[in-house]
Amino acid sequence: MAIEEGKMAPAFTLKDVNGNKVSLKDYRGKNVIVYFYPKDDTPGCTKEACGFRDYWSDIKNADPEAETIIIGVSPDDEASHRKFIAKYQLPFVLLSDPDKKVMIKYGAFGEKMMYGKKITGVIRSTVWLGPDGRVRKHWKKVPKAADHPQKVLQAMTAGG
């Protein structure tokens, strides 16, 4: 299933830092920013996470009709996520996708170029889901992790 703007987002359930199951349906009625990233506490992923942290309040309140939440997804385990959250005071949910099943559904895992070589791995990408569960915007490949959270905020402020 390809991610398409205007279509319903694929359902998923993953574990949070405490091993609790979190489902996308738990956030129905809210805007949801789901961002996929390769690895906790690496340079690009840290810049992106800290950007979402720094814009957290603005993103959370960007839509006057519905609150926005942010969910970060990587293959890292719960312990790694706990350390990452504590080290950088991240105020949002991180979920573990060790089998990369959700990443595959969302087009966030596959062939990509890295340092001029084709490899298979996590594709840094983001999906903005509206309160109705439909895809409002899909950033298929995020070129600059550090700049991306601001671009998400700008898109939300502009209404898409």
C-alpha cells in the first residue's frame, strides 16, 4: 500500500519506551506527525529530533481545530529510545519498529543512496495525518534533517 495524500493512512501498533502498545487509532481526532528516522543518537537523527523538540509547542498548536502530536519511529529498541529521550529531553513519543513492517508500509524502508552507493535501509521521511486519519502531506525523502521540523511547521501553518 503506497502512502497517498488524501487517502487513509495504514493502521499500525508499535511499542513505546515502556513496552506499551501504541496504535495510530489512539490519536484519532488529532493531527499526527509520524517521522521515520534511522537511528537514535546519531548526528542527523539527533538534529531532527531536537528540531521537533524545539518546535514542539508551535507544532502542537499549529492547527486551531485540533491538537497535533509527534511520533518518531525507528528500528531501535525501547532502551535506546529511553536514553535518547532522556539525553535530549524529547517531549514526544518514540516507537520501536525492529522488524521494519510499519516502515515498509509507509515507504520508509528500502533502497536509497548513501554516500553515492545504493543501500537498503531506513528512508528518512515524514507523514502528516489529519484528525480524520487521512494523509495531509507526505515528505517521501527528507534531504536535510536539521531543517525538516521547521518545514513541517510551515506546512501546518499554511494548512498543508
